[in-house]
Amino acid sequence: MAGAALAARAIGAVTGVLAARSLGPTGRGELALLVVVGLIGAAVASGGLDLWTARSLGAHEHPTSVLHVLRRHQVLSSLLLGAIALTVLATTGAPTGPVIGATALVWSTAAAMVKLGLLQGADRMAAYSRASLAGTAVYGVGVLTVVFSDRATVTAFLVVNVAGALTTALWPCALPEPSLRAHRRIRHLTALSFGLPAMLGGLVTMALYRLDVVLIGLWRSPAEAGRYSAALAVAELLWVLPNSAAQAIVPRASAAEPRVDTARVARVLLVVMTAAAAVVVAAGWVLIPVVFGEEFRGARSALPALAAASVAVGLWKVFSFHLLAAGDPATRVRTGLLGVAVMVAVDAVAVPRWGAAGASLGALVAYATAAGACMRRWRSDNAISWRALLVPRAGDFAWRHTVRPSDMMGSDPR
């Protein structure tokens, strides 16, 4: 899974460069803001059922029961989104194209999220990787087509985003093997009782990840937001390992007897990501003006703090997903909201004064605060000291240990 995630990041990096060079800082900033809106809408439309599905299948719920809920939710969410789009068109006089495009982006992204939740819960991480990578590849081909046909507009890039999400949502996959538990009817509201808090956690997570882009666009300029987005794209290369680890933890931590040593995963990630962060900062400092163009040279000032922030957010991802899988979605929401509050407070002072560099400082303080609060809760639940949790041990990098490589990397053990 980590290999596919790395390939997806590579495609994302190339397409991000092409989009930035073809749209310029202002257009890149506008696109980043619109994608944030689409992601927020998708999180709401999914109702958190992607994570509910992953947890339910990880706990050996009958697949047929889960699929009934997902199909029912897909129909209802499609009708609701269509009604919202028609209402907006009828009451606001907004252009038809952008409204339909935004609705399509929300629906397709939500559908992709639910499909990935199904694969994640079935512990079919190889299929998860293929579906994700296929969507990214379609997006990459679309970006190349748009750029080299000289039709680069913000709307065109949104259409390409929709195509990529639909590819993931429609990716064929075999149903998971039925568990020994008898098939039972699960009420839609019962699923949403877990899904909605998880969805709220997803919204908080997106705010934590992307609110700084919105704030810098509001408090400075879309161009400065575009430069910041370029630095963020480079720093997020570091998210490959924690993303893979967090996704793989969910089905393993959902079982009655957890099959993953999350503390060890976190220690290894801390060491590896810290070393990788130094490499990313050094390389990015040289390559950002070369790759993105001279207009993006100012993005370099945001890179050191964003790289350090990536290490912190990696730890937050791992521990918050373990707690969620164990039936505690509230900690993810609370710690994420704490991080958002800290980000807004720091950005209110730092962004008007220092621009992208100030926003990166806000991200670092916010991510570190959220990670510390989340680890404190996990540590309390598992009765482990800070030293035992974070100080590397002699056997952490051994090939054979409590955790298999597949547990850390998210690969399909079958």
C-alpha cells in the first residue's frame, strides 16, 4: 500500500507542478480553495459511513448487512445532492456549469470514500491501493490532456478531479467473504450514529489540513495561497507512510484482540519521518523555484515548519485512527478542534505579518497540539509512559517483531 501511495504522491506532485505553472499563483490558489469546498461537501455526503464500514467489517460484521446500508445511503445522498443543486439554481441564478460541477465533485468524492472504506474494512489493502492509484492515474492523464491541449482553466481541473474520483468509486472488486456472524438488518440511523461523529471528525481533519489555505487566501491574497499550496504539496510527500499505517490500523485495531502494535508503529514513523523531513526541506529549497517557477520562490519560507508539522500530523493520524477503530471517534474530533482553534489563533497574528511562513508556523503549532492531546488519551487508555511510547527501542526496526511489515505498510497479507 505504501508503494502505491508513494506512486500516487509522485503523480500528484507532477500534476501539482503542471497545474501551478499553467494557472499561476492566483489560479492555483482558487483551485485549492474550490477543492477544499468539494472535500468538505464529500465528507458531509458520505455521512462517515466510510469509517463505519471499515470498522464494521473489521469487527466481522456480515458484509451483506453492511452493503444494504451503503446502497440505501447512496440513493438518499444522491437525491439530496440533486435537490440542493436544483434549489441553488432556482433561487440564486448561479451559473449552471459550476453548480453541476461542484455537485458532481462532492458526489463522486463521497462515493470514492465509501468504496475505499469497504476495501479497508475487508482488509484488502492491495485492492484499496489499486483503486486509489487508478483514480490518481486518471486524474494525472486528465491534467496532462488539459495542460498540453492549452485548455488549462480552474473548471477543467475540477472536471478532471471528478473523473479521478469516479474511477476509484467504480473500480471493480470482489465482495469480502461472509463472516460466521449471521446476516442481520442494520438500520440506516444505527450506522449513522457512528458515522456522523466519524464524519464530524473528518470535517475537523479537513479543517486542520486545509483551513490555513483558506485563511491565507482571505488575509493575504490568492497568490500567496497558491505559493503556500506549493510548499504544502512538497511537505505532504512525507504523509505517505502515516497515511498507509493509519488506514491499515483500522481493521486490525477493530478486532476484539487488536492485531497491531501501534506504539511501535509510531516510534518507527517518528524516526523515519524526521530523517525524511530533513531531506525534503533541503531538496525543496533548491527545487521549488526550478520546478514550480520563479513566481513560487516565496514558498520556500514555509517548507521547514511544514515538514516538521508533517511529522506531528503523522503521529496524530496513527493514534486517532486507532482510537476511532476501538470505538472512540470523539477523541479525533476533540483533538482536531483543539488544533483548529490553535491554528486560527496563531494564523490571525502570523499570516498578516509573514504570509506563507506565518501559516506554516500556525500549522506546526496546531498539528503538534492535536498530536500531543491525542497521544495523551491513547497513552492513558493503554497505561503506557511517554518514554515507552516515543523512545525508540532496539527491536523497533527488526524484520520479525510484534508487528509484521504488512501491519505497518498496509499491504495485503494474503
